Amino acid sequence: MHAVAATIAASAVPALAIPAFPGAEGFGANSVGGRGGDVYHVTSLADTLTPGTLRYGLRESGFPAAGRTIVFDVGGVINLTASLDIKNISKVTIAGQTAPTPITIVNDTIQITGSNNRNTNDIVMRYLNVRKGTGNGDDAISIKGSPGVGFTTNNIIVDHISGSWSEDEVISVTQRASNVTVQYSMMSEALTSNHAYGALVRPMVDSNVTYSHNLFSNQKSRNPRPGTYDGKKLNFEFSNNVVYNWSDRAGYAGGSSEGDTEYVDMNYVGNYLIAGPSTPAGSKRTTAFTRDGADSPILVHMYQSGNLIDSNAGPTRDGVNTEWGMFANWDGSTTTAWPSNTGTDTDLRRATEFAFSGITADPAQVAYDKVIASVGAFPYARHSIDQRLIGNVLNYTGSAPITAPDTTEWNNLLATPTVNRPAGFDSDQDGMPNNWEVARGLNPNLDDHKLVASNGWTNLENYLNELTFIANWNLNADANWSTILGWAGEQPNSILATANFVAGITAPRTVMVDAPVTVGQMAFDGAQSYTLAGTGANSITVDVVGGTAAIAVLSGQHNVAAPLVLNDNTQITVAPGSSLNVSGALTATGKTISKSGAGAATFQNVRAAGLLVNDGTVRITPNGGNAGASQVQTLGIAGGTTPTVMFDLADNDMIVGTGTSRATLEAQIAYARNGGAWDRPGITSSAAAGNALHSTTLGVLSGAEYSSVGGDGTFDGLNYIATDSLIKYTYYGDTDFNGVVDFDDYSRADAGFNNNRTGWLNGDFDSNGIVDFDDYSLMDLAFNTQSQTLKRAIAWVNGDDRSADGMDDPALRLVMQHSEQFGAVYQQSFLNAVPEPAAVSGVMTMALFVSTRRARRRGVRAI
């Protein structure tokens, strides 16, 4: 467990640089955003300068110096009436992932900018749809900075944005902006009303910019277009992007008319380019990036490695690495190979990578898979527009450039309903909902969003980050967990991750855990079953940053066969009529498992600090050996001594510590047993209920008692202490838990009877508080079952054969003795305890069956 450091003062934010969020890459990765600042709630989609709107939350006047995180209590469309400027403010996180339904911003531009002599720094923008539409000819998102000399917009990261329908570029970095990252974002379908381009990256200052794991699709060009003004230099990382269906040049540098030399040092690594149906035939299908020196000087020192280009028509992904063959030079009249040197410049084909931000690039095919699985806003539940755009890439469809948004898509977008969070969602207004705070061990009535957890991020940041690490299984097939395209969203492997196995598969599917993975939460849904398989070290670890982890079954019957390790207390919820079978090894040392929901959860054993059965059923798989034995300090059964839930030990044993009293355990067993019917809630045994001879049950001894009759400190291979309660599935009468009924057991029962003692060790096998004829009848039944004399015992007791023939066996003599001792009440109790005669032996005759039934109806007289 990664415990929340709740004792850290509210002002204590991390002093050391940590990423803006897990997975942040590149030059903008260390933006602090709104960390340590206040929380502003967007409650209205109106584009007015009034409290509760997004525009008001970003206003310069009154903006807190400590920064701000903007969360959304409303989802839907914000229809801009003017550009939305993030201007002259610093330390801002815009957390679109918090909205109840996605936020879409339309009709104008978002600008990260500044006035003369003013700074705008440390901006984090995540999980927004920005679909500008026709209007002012601008970008969808423009990262500009101040026009004033000496002031730079720094430390900006734009993540998981779905951008489209801009009129210049979709997401650009210009003017005085530096240390910027644009990642896992979609830049698609820029419109022909202006440039119809992807990304202009051309600052007026020495600048550092990263574009990583983005999708550029269905536009004319500038995928990307790096460069500079005023003799400045751009350090540019363009890594692991997917570029699809350009209608002119895919990407280029140069070609400006200003006359200034542009200076670019560039790593172009691990990108995947796919010429689409709108890409012209010829060299443009085979060229990824062009140096355009036609009009103004351009100096690009290029390092390229591991890029793939798919120039063939069709949906088959067969990109090849043509190395420098996909890089070209244009002089205004002729296309030639990318130069190694010019008359004045050298090292244009750089042999070693620039040491920029330290980003580690994926292989291009891996990058392609990650982009398809994880790019854009809410990749685990993509908007239909994003689904179409991803489908274009997968199916070799789409058109570029386009003149306007599709009318139906645009109208449907504008008609998106507004969805509000319910009242009481976040009682203390600290940006974290009540249920999440409770699950993470926080106080939902105390503003604790600034407190720093053990992983270095604040409580609020951990909540925001958990919202982004949701992944839904996305294949209707068996596959490995590590299959990137098996997931909608990032492949889950983090304490922040949620892995959802969703409805929609058409047959049972197996997901093979092919390497160790960690998740904070798992959920299963659907009528067809999932099995998570894996062996050995390939385990699933459930771990959260603080509080309680969660596993849920929303519907269906599902199985975790891989080893399951619970590093935190874990809530397992199973819906009515559903089940979760943990058939793999379970490790929950020192943790508590809480079961809720009316469905059933099954384990091979439970060895944990506690097991709390709050609703439904928990079962231990029949085993009968040491592997099936469970051990907990506390066993909580809802309802107490009149239980309302079922815990089925089947034919297994258990050790329970002092967290639950022995008296409670005995009462819960007795309630479930219900006179031998085993038909009520409580601590039950399906093995005893299904035993045709009705000779077995669950007994309870203390550790001290067990030691007094030969226990050596271990019970089914598990260590116990004197104060523990030991539950054993065994024969009625097995007072010492040695697995058989013998004369030592009768001696103890006799002593218990003669001295008015109670408890299993003394012969109280039905837990009614006394040793009486019922206990002897149960013991005799078990003893005769072991001796294979039950048939003769029944015949003697019911009066069908009271002769001495065959009555020499010790077990039968005890039946006679107890019948003489207790009379009719013993005989009736014995017959009530035995099974229907047909179940006793295949050789029992119908006459015996009839006579026994008749004897029970008329009663048994005393001898």
C-alpha cells in the first residue's frame, strides 16, 4: 500500500521536480500546473465572465498567485463568443477529465498567451475536445506567449486533446513560447477556409518543444512545420507520432518569405506515416519531411531514427524504414535527397541524437499501437467523431482537406445535452468526490486536496490522474494483457490504473497475464465470461496510492486464474446473480477483504488480516487439504449471531484470530446448520449439506484446546496461537480434530455429559450449550458411518431388527448403550439425523426403506 501522507501540511507541495502527471513527456513535462493552488469548479457552460464559467475561472483579475486547478461539475458544449485566453496567469491545470461527460469547446480559439511584459507559465491542459469550426481563421489551440521581448511563456503541456476543424493549424506553438509538450492529442481535419494544416512550431525565441504520440490526420500539410524567427533556434522533438492522409507535403521546414534564416535542431524518431486516399501519387507518398530552401535560408540539423512510412494504398499496415529516403530537399524547382552538408552548413544528417528532454522513444509500430489505443480525449470512451477519425486510419478512409465540418456531426455536437454532477458529489469542494475520498482514506468533509501522498503528487492530482488511467478491454478475442491494441485507453499497469473488462464479447474470452501487472481497480461486465489467466510470477497486483482498492463484477460469471496479490485492503463487489471465481493463488497478507453485493465470490483460500462478508456469499473452493485452509484475524459475517450472509467453507478448515470471538463463530455455524439442514445464512459447509450420510459438520476448538489434545502449533500447515479459534470440517464427534471418531472422543463426550460442560471438545457438537442425547446421536451416526455399520444401526434403532445378530461391532454397541441410556429421545434424534435410507447404501432394500419411514411416522419406543 502506498499510504497517503496525511500529516503533511497543506502548504507542503513537492519541492523536487516531478512530472506534471504520470506519463508526461518532453520539454513541458515538469510543468507544475495548479499543484498547491485553489480549486475552481466550472458549474455552467455559458461563455460569460460570471462565477462558475470556464472563462471566469481563467480571468487575470483575482487569479491566485499560488495557482488553480479547474474541475468541471458539468459536461457538454461551451460555445465560445470570443477567443478563450489563458493570459497573464500562471500555475493552471484545466482538468477536463473531471467532467461528468466530455467538455467540447467550439466556435473560437483557445490561446495561451500574454500581454507585453507579462508572463504566462506552468499551464497543464488535459482531456478536452476543441472543435473550432469556421469563423476567424485561427488555430484550435494556439500556444503563443507574450509579444514583449524578455518575457516567455514557459512550461506548457497539452495532453489528450481532441482537436479538429481549425482554420489555420490545429495546435501550434509560436511567438515567445518554450518548454512546451503536445502529446497524445488528435490534430485532424483542419479546414480549407485558411491553411488546413496540422501544427506550426515557429517561435520568436530560443525554444524547446516536444510533439509526442499524437495523431495528425486528414489535412493538407504541416504535420509538422518547425522553424524560427529573428535568428533564434528551435530544439524540436517530433517522436512517436502517427501522420495520416496528407494531401500535400506531410511535414516540412522552411519555405517562408521573410528572408530570415531559420534554425532548427530536430530529433525525428519512431514516427509512423501512412499515405492515405487523399495523398497524391509519386514522391509525396514516400516523403515524410521536406527541407524547403526555396525562398529563405533554412538550417535544419536532423537526427532521424526508426521511422516507418506506409506508402501503399489500403488498410494493411506495412510501413518500412527507408531511413533518409523519406527525407527530401526542395530548392524551388527540384526535389533531391536530404543534404549531408551545404556550402555553409554541416551535420545536416546528424549521426547522433540530440540530448534534449530525455524522452525515450518507442519503436514506431509500438507508437502506432499506443496512438490508436490511447490518443485523444477519453480514449476509453471516444466521442463518435474521434471514433470516425481513428476508423479512417484503420480502414484507409477519410478525405483531405475538407472545407467545413460534416453538417450532421456539427449539429449533433451542438445538440449535446448538458449533464450536471449531483448535489453532494464533493461536499468539501476540494475537487475530489466524496466516494473517492472515502475509498482513499481521506475526509470528504475536510479540504485536503493539497496534501502530498507518498508518490509525490497531491491528493487532488492523484484523483485527476486516476481518471486518466482507465482502460477498457477492446478485443472480442483471446489475447495477452500486454497487447496494446487490446485496450481502449492506455494498457493498465499502474497503481492509478483501472482495468475494465466490458460487455460486448460474443463468447468467453481469456486474457493472458503475460507479465506482472499492477492495477488499482478492476471491473468485469457482461453475460460472456472473462478469464484472466497467468502462472508463476505473472501475477496481478492490486494496489492503490492510499485507502482501499476495488474489484467489481457488474454482471456475469468471471474468473481470475492468474495469481492475485492484494497490496491494500480491497473491496470486492459482486452484483446479484453474478460471480467472481478467484481460482488462482491469492496473496493478501496483512490486508482485509470486504465483500459486498448480493452475488458470490469464490477463493481457493483466504489468508489475510480480515474477511468481511457484508452481503451475498463468499465460498472457499472444495479442497479438503492444507491448500484449502484459510486464516484471518477477523471474520466478519453481516448480522452477527443471526447472520444475513453466507460464508461457505465447503470441506475446508480455517483459523480465526481474536478479532472475532469463538462464541460468535459457533453461533454463526449453528445458525447455518439449522439442525442439520444447512439451509440458512452464516458460516456454512456445502460439503456437509451435500454429504449423503449427514455425518460431517464444522467444529470449533480454541488453539489452547487443540494443543491440549495433541496440536503442535500448526493446523493444516498454518501457525496458530492459544487464543485463536480453529474451525474444522470433520465428523460429528471428532473432539480432537484428528479426522476420526474413536473412543478418546467418547471419553471426552462422556466427561462433558457427566460434568455439564459445553463446547466441541466436550461433546457439544450441535452448539446448543449442552451435551445431550442429540450430540450422542450425531456422534454415533458418524462412528457407524466410519465403521460401515450404519445400515445395521438404523435397523436396530428403528425396531426392524432388535436381535443381537451383527451387533458386536463397537460402534453398534454404543448405539445400543445410548439407546438404553437415553431412550426414545435418543432413538428419534438418531433417526432424524441419518439420511434417507436410499442414500446410505446401494444394497438397502425397499422393505427397509418402507419400514424405516413407517417407524419414523409412528415414533420409536424406549427400550
